[in-house]
Amino acid sequence: MLFNMKTLILHLLLGHIVGIFGGDVSETLFEIGPVEYEEPEKYSKNPYYFNFGSKHTICPTNATCLDGKFNFLCAPEPMKISKQCKRFLPIRNTHRSTLKMVHVHNGLRNKVARSYKVSNMNLVYWNIHLQNMAEQYLHLCRPYQDTCRIIGTDGYEVGQNWLYVRRHRAAILNEWEGRTVRHWVMDLFSTFHFRHAVNDSREQPDHVRFLVQVMMPRLEFIGCGAAIMFKGFFIVCYYFPPAKGKLSSQLTYLLPNETCVCPEERHLCSSLFTSLCGIDIHKSATIIELSGLNVFLAIFLILVCFVS
């Protein structure tokens, strides 16, 4: 009887652990199948969701890149590891990692909008198709700027930020989502004033262009991926719409008595990031962080149950 009771408690606690992550534990460890482009229901519920022209493919109709070359998204096996890869190990995106990447972007955008009184600054959302693009690019093992940057049947141009970290700086593997975005943004704030980012981003050096891409007010979607390759760690994010044209022509500012002003298509201000425009559809990253404590407590109870 005691054994059956312990078994029941074990099943309940394990069920609680899996429930904390909404099933992400099993998805992270065992979902290794082919690339699927069917729209998951959780993404289609987003009122701002965008599929770049098709529910089933991200390959452009003409299969070409921005530079005129063949688009890697149209390869027969887009997730096949390139022959030039060495010591390649992809880092699987989880619900927790995507939430952290979204919240770091929105947190920094919110800080800039509030500090510099910028209006019409969008809340950004995770896009599964941009994530797929990032993951397929990683499998090419090209730890430098992508010159293709075209996605979807209608051929949409996207922006890209990237970071390649040598092995001696491998500390970025810990909390890589936040460290990466802060590298693109915070490292520049001591020497670069946001209002000075007014030139055409295509003519700016990489580190300035990265900052402009993260901070473009009209930015809507991001999708990222990461992998260990060669002698370092490579992180890449794709953005839509891309940063192009003069930033000065796209910046609008609040009046002295205003705290948040939004465009007509995004008329609501976020309740979590109060200077950004959009509906809050993601759970707070704080909740995800606290779930680790829940897991610890659950494991502790399991041990107590079986030791006693």
C-alpha cells in the first residue's frame, strides 16, 4: 500500500514538473523530425502573426537571394549539415529561450522609448518562420553576415544581426539570449547616442547597424537561433521589417504630457512594456525563471518521499 502511494505521488509530481513547462521538456529532448511549416495554433492566435505569404513554405517563388544567388531556404534538405561544418552542435530553441529573447528586445526598446520620449515604438513578437530561417542558416556554418536575407513566397527582405564568440569567451553560453542582445545595444550606449543613428543603416559599420536594427520603431517580428561551430559560438537573429533608410525619418517623439502614443494598427499600449505598442500575448519571463524553483521543490519532495 505504501509503495502504491509513493508511486502515485511520484507520477503526480512528475506531471507537475512537465506541466510547469507546458510540455516543452519533451519537445526539447525528442522533437528532432523534419522541418515543418504548418502554422502552430499558438502562433496563429497572435493578432499580429505573419507567415510571409504561405503556411507551408518559406522558400521564395523565384528561389533567389538579395544578392541574386540561390536561396538556401529552397534547398531539398535545408536542415542538412553543410560539409564545411566542424564541431557543429545546434542549440535547440525552447519556450523559455524564445521568451527571454523577446523580452530582452522589448525591455531595451522600452528603455529607449521611455528615455528618449519616442512614440510609435512597436512591441516585437517571435516569428516561427524567422526562427526556421535562422536555424537553416546555422546549418550552413557561415559565422558571418548573411547576404541572402529573402524569405517567403513573395520574397520579403529581412534584416539580420549576428554574433560569433570565440571559445575563450564561452561565458556567453550562460544566458546567451540576454548577453547577445545587450552586446548589440548596451556596449554602444557609452559612446553612441541613440539620436545620432540617423544615417542609412546600410552605410554604417556592423556594430552601429546592429543597434539600429534592434531599435527601429516599426520593427514587428524576430526569430533567432544559435549553434556551437568551429572554435566558437554563433548566434543569429532575423528581423522584419529590416532596418533600411534614414532612421531620422522614422522617429517621432512624444509631447511633454504623453507617455505612450501608438499607430492606428497598434492602438493599444503594452501593460508590461508601457512605452511600446501592441498586445501582451507572451507570459512574463519572470514566471519562467521562477519555475526553476518549482522544479527544485518538486524534486526535493520526491527525494523526501522515497527516503522516508
